[in-house]
Amino acid sequence: MTAHLTHDLVVLDMAGTTVADGGLVERAFSAAAERLGEDPATMIDYVRATMGESKISVFRHLFGGDETRAEQANAAFEEAYGELVADGLIAPIPGAAEAIGALREDGRTVVLTTGFARVTQDAILDALGWRDLVALTLCPADAGGRGRPYPDMVLAALLRTGAVDDVRRIAVAGDTSYDMLSGVRSGAGIVAGVLTGAHGEAALSEHGADHVLASVAELPALLRECEA
């Protein structure tokens, strides 16, 4: 159905998809829990299951809707993650920057999205030297506050860039079930899972991936193939 369409807006997740962080999310969650006097072991399964979701939403669930506690935990998480980023513990997924360059050379607009707060997203972009890599970067607050699995960031990418005239001309790629759900719910024509992050092929396919790739490095070729 979408073979005749060109996918000129590409919305990519960051951690696990274009950015290799080596499990820093779990480390930062554990550090945040400990700073609040909580046992990380009681939370880690939920954290893994909800990778890709807005972090404040995760903490709201874990603390039973206690907004003050959730905001304290989120601030501690962002601080801990920022410290790990500053220590040089992140890197690009191999081939990610080149893939983004290839997508842009093909005339596509690329947007990077995250479940992190803007301060953390900016720290990652600065650490990688990626400030000028793409046209737009979005965090949940930029799209009204709801992160994945809602479609809001994908749709915000469409509205903010004006790159395409049809949601079916959007391609979404990510490494988590929530990335897949947000892509499906946005109406994106291509929803691709990558195996460089949190979730495996079964979970990605179950939540809507119509393609599962070894990494984002394969995405430019996939889009050309789908449009041929």
C-alpha cells in the first residue's frame, strides 16, 4: 500500500537506536532509586519493560501517582544519567551518523526523539557533537508532555517540519516496544525495529514493527527498497 510513497520524514529514537549507552538507563534508574532510599531491585523489571517511555511517566507509576516523589526521582535520574554521559560512557551506534547522512542525502528530513528530558537530550547531543546532525530534536515536553507509547512526538515532528503531507510518508525506527507502538499509532507508513537496544525481535514485531533490522545502519537501504 505504501510502496508508491516516498518516506521523506524519518523519526529516529536516540538511546538504543542511534546512540549506544551500554545500559546507562538502568544504571541511572538504580542511582536515582538509591538517592531516594528506594530498593532498585523492586523497580528494574518495570523499567526494562517500559524502555522508551517518558521517564517521568515511569516514576509516576512506580510511586503510585505521588507527583512530588516522582519529580524528585526524575530529577535524580536526569542528574545521574547526565553524570554518566559526562564521563564519556555513550557513543554513536556504529553507522548511525552515516545512516542519518545517507537519509538526508536522499532528500529526507530526519528528526531525533527521546523519552529523556530536554536537559539530558542536549547533554547527549553535545557529548556526540550531534547538535547540527539533524533538522529537529524532540523530547516529550516538546510534544505536549506525553512521550511514547503515545504518537505525539512523531506527529509533532510532522507538524514542526512540514516535511510530508501524509502520515503514511513517515518512517519511524526504534529499539523498544513503545517506539513501535508510537509509530503504529501515528499512522507511519514504515515502522522499523532495530536490534541494538532494549527489546528483541519478538517484542518489536508483536508491538507493530513491519521490519526488524540489525541496526539503524540498514535503514537507508530499506527505505530505498520499499520505494523501488
